[in-house]
Amino acid sequence: MASIPAPVPVPAGRSAGLAASTVGIARRGLLKFLRTPQLVVVGTIQSALFLLIFRYVFGGAIGAGGLDYVDFLVPGFITTGLLFAGMGAAAGVAEDLEQGFVDRLRSLPIPRSAVLAGRAMADTALLVWSLAITSAVGFAVGFRLHGGLADALAAFGLLLVFGFAFEWMFITLGLFAGTPQAAQGLALMVFPLTFVSSAYVPVESMPGWMQAFAEHQPVTVMVDAVRVLTQGPAAEALLGHGAGFYVTRALAWSAAILAVFVPLAVARYRRG
Amino acid sequence: MTPTIEATGLRKRFGRTVALDGLDLVAEPGQVLAVLGPNGAGKTTFVRTVATLLRPDAGELAVAGHDVRREPGAVRRVIGLAGQYAAVEPAMTGRENLHLVARLFGQDGRTARASSARVLDLLGLTGAADRLARTYSGGMRRKLDLGASLVGAPRLLLLDEPTTGLDPRSRIELWDAIGALVAAGTDVLLTTQYLDEADHLASRIVIIDHGRVVAAGTPGELKQRAGRNVIEVHTRDRAALARAAAGLAGPGQDQPQVEEATRRVRVAVAAGTDPLRDALGALDAAGIAVEDISLRPPTLDEVFLALTGQGLEQPTETAAGHPAA
Ligand SMILES: Nc1ncnc2c1ncn2[C@@H]1O[C@H](COP(=O)(O)OP(=O)(O)OP(=O)(O)O)[C@@H](O)[C@H]1O
Ligand SMILES: [Mg+2]
């Protein structure tokens, strides 16, 4: 134990700006992930297993028109993988609330929006990682690009925008849930979105009443955008529309999700 | 001079629970104020209100002259908070934790490194500074949390039960660290359930219960009114209890209390060790077999009894966490 501290003089009235605080908080989120090897390893193994099961166990029974099933499946797998990876944010936010970390941040002289922005930034960076893993696993089981490289990169960018939008949904759930367990439960809400979609099976194979939902919901639109961007004309023929159709809809859905959940999260966070 | 904290008629309720029920309190600069109270008294609610984490429903609250509702930003520049549950990031090292908070206080990289190193040194954590906080013991975590609250060199430290759950040695180390800060001119608001902690650290104690102040004063004043030591005797035979009580009436300052179930007799005594010697003499003279005898400071329960004329109700909850809703 040292003797009397020499206080470091800090000019009164100073505080970190929005950018600096956001980066600081985002860095913490990334370190938390990178230094918890279980998260990294378990996440990777889970997604690989999931793909292998669909590819080889169900794959034989599912017809995908003019596309190889693997080329049909992997865009769905990558898109839904984003949502499964993003689910963790809900429990993470609830845990930060419960364990007082958010209290500490909220007692600091930083813009309140920095806490949520930092969180969303870190989580979106993790989505890049998740996308890289799921794409690599996809290629390993036989997925191939049949369109241009520029289109494939556009798909990657579009997926990030989409994942970012859903991050805000999960952050909002985490803020409202109360406990990490409840947050985890609420995050399971994405299961209907991921399974009642074109991600794993063609929408036409579902009962009529379900098709109405499945066809228009954001996951289907996003998956189909990735299909057309990575598979080119064969996917267009199968799905019925060109890339522009799906991309604009995927962007519109992302914007709508952000328009709902960003204000909700911010309002909830401000209220405390 | 502007008070560090000035609360008038502060009210806060959660649903049907009234957590603060017209709390009045003033902390002057240069003071360590201890808020003492049992579980559920409203200590954490008060600290969170001062820290601008909760908005009061009614009443006034100013911190260093800034109203918590109208100028929360100004309040946040003045305070450093160590909440009831250590809020450090387990996946970062002690140094990284402090550095992050220092940067968020607006310090540049170099200043942040310097103040983190200084705080680590102050808390005796330099040796463990570069280990992940998840490898820390509970006491080390608590210290790191305290460090995070003071790395921004705040004028007012808010410490919510800083030593709850620590072993006696860590407790004293933390007291020393807090004492050093106070000597360097930091004002402190701390909450505690222990009279001896308040006595050791604070220049002024406010006792609260059910969200209201039930007594306030310097430790000396409160002890004069309530803080008499207690002699407690555990007899071998139940039959001897009445005679033990009679024997203790001499050295005691009030009526000895007999607790049949646990075969104990308790009596408040004057300061010093003389009463203990007298008590032993009296018990010996009466030929009473004693299992054990102790001289101790009064418990919070006994302080309440003395100050308010009524004991504590059973705590309505344990110190478990509530959602930070
Ligand atoms: N977020 C909350 N939601 C509902 N009730 C709450 C909340 N926070 C506190 N309370 C209630 O308000 C009362 C005061 O709680 P508070 O946490 O301020 O007590 P405390 O003195 O800090 O107790 P402890 O010694 O157990 O920490 C309690 O009855 C508690 O249950
Ligand atoms: Mg408390």
C-alpha cells in the first residue's frame, strides 16, 4: 500500500467525446470476446455442425430447383448464422446491466449514446468474424460462387448492414429483459424468423398460410439477395427476380429495423 | 461554501416499495459522510440517485451545487462511483480496466497511463496489474473497482458498501486506501451496514431506515448516545442465567438482558476494559461457570434500539442483487 497519492491534475469540465468513448467501449467488447476462447471455439463448432447436418442429412430430401442444394443452402446458412451469432448481444447487454458495468458507464461524463454505439460497433465487428467462419465452412462443403466477385463483395457488405440492424434488436431485447436468462429466452424469438424463411428450404414447400409470412419477412429477402448475388442467373431463374429487387428490399428491411429498435434502445437506456 | 451533497425531501419509489421517503441530508466539503442502515434501508437507491442513475420522484438533490435532474452532466464530472457490486471487466487486466475509465474521463493516453499506474500503486495492485481481472480474488476486484471510481480524480467518491464480503485484512487495507484519499482532499459518501466502519472512516454518520433519516451526528455524538460497548456472557447452565444477570448489574450501565434460548446475558457498559474485569470478578464471586465472555462494540441492531427505542425488523431481503432497471 503506497502513501498519499499525488492527484493527477485533470482540467475541470473535461470529458471524452463521442468517438473516443465509443471506441473505448467497443474495444472492451472485442477483448471480452477474444479473451473468452470458449465463445470463439464453441461458436465455430456449432455453426459447422449445423451446416453439415443440413447439407448431408436433410440435403438429399430437399429439392432446390436449378441450384445445387449446397449453393442454395449456404447463403441461408450464412444469413441465419449472423442472427445466431448476434443473439449473444442480448444476454451480454443484460449482464452488463445486472453486474453494474452499465452503472459505472452511466456515471461517467460521456455521451450516453456512446455506450450503445460502442456495443453495436463491437458486436458488428464480431459479425465480420462470424461471416468469415460461416463462409469458410460453406466453401469447405462445396459452396461455389457463380456470379462476379464484385457481387459477392456486395453480398458481404449487405450482410453486415443486415447484421448491424439485427444487433440493435438484440441490444433492445437485452435492455428490456431484466436478467441475462430472460434476455437469452427473448432472443430465441429469432427462431421463427430463421426457420420460417427460404434459408433452408424453398418457401413453396410450406403450407400456403405460412408462405405469406415466409416470403416477405426480412430473413427470406436477405437470403435471396445473397443467393442472386452469389449464384447469378440460376438463382434469378429459381427465385423469379433480379438482384436489385432483393437488395433494395433487404436494405429497406434493415432501415426499418433500425428505425424501430435504435430509438427504442436509446429511450430505454436513457430512462435507466 | 456549497455543500457537496444537499438532499431535501428526497422521494423514490419502485412500484409499491418506497425506497426513499423524504430523505434530508447535507454533506459539507471536506467531509466523509457515512450512510448507515440495514438491508433495504435505501442506501443504494440514495447513492444511485446522487450518481444520476435514478431520477428522484420528488424532492431536491444537488451535488456540488448542480441539480441532478437539470445538470446531470455536470454532476458526472464531479463524481466517481463504486457501486455495490464490483463493476470491472473480467476479461481485461487491472491496468486496462483503469485505463479505459481514465480515457472515458477525457484523459489523454499519457495521462491515463500515469493515473492508472498511480491508482494501482495506491491500492497495492501493481503486482497483479497485468493479470486479467477474472483471476482476481473478491477483495482484489473490490479494490480495482474502487480504483476505477477514483482514476478520474473525482471531487466526490461514492462508495456503496465498499467492504461488504471482504475478509478482515482486505477490509482494513481498503480502509487505509480510502483514508489516504481523504487525506489528499477527496470527499467521500459511503454506505455501510457496520458501525465500526462508519466510525473508522467517517466524520459524520447518517443512520437511515425505510428511506428516512433516523439519526445523524459525528461518530462521537452517536456513540455517546448509543455506541456503548456490550459485555456478553454465555453461561454453562441455564439455571445460572438469573444469577449472572444480577452479577452483571454492577458493572453494567443498564438492565442486563437475558436470552434463555442461547443461554446468554448482555449488558451495555462504559468504555474501556475495566467493566470486563469487574464483570469477571462478579461472576467469579457468584460461582457461575462461564462458557465464554466477550467485550464488543454494539451491533447495528443495538444502536438502533438505543437511538430509536426500537430494534430492527427482520431484514426484508438479503444483499442479493436487484435488477438495475
Ligand atoms: N430496481 C428496483 N426495483 C424494485 N425495487 C427496488 C429496486 N431497487 C431497490 N428496490 C427496493 O427499494 C428498497 C431499498 O433498496 P436499496 O437497494 O436502496 O436498499 P439498501 O439499503 O441498499 O439495501 P442493502 O443493504 O441490501 O444493499 C428495497 O425494498 C428494495 O427492494
Ligand atoms: Mg445496497
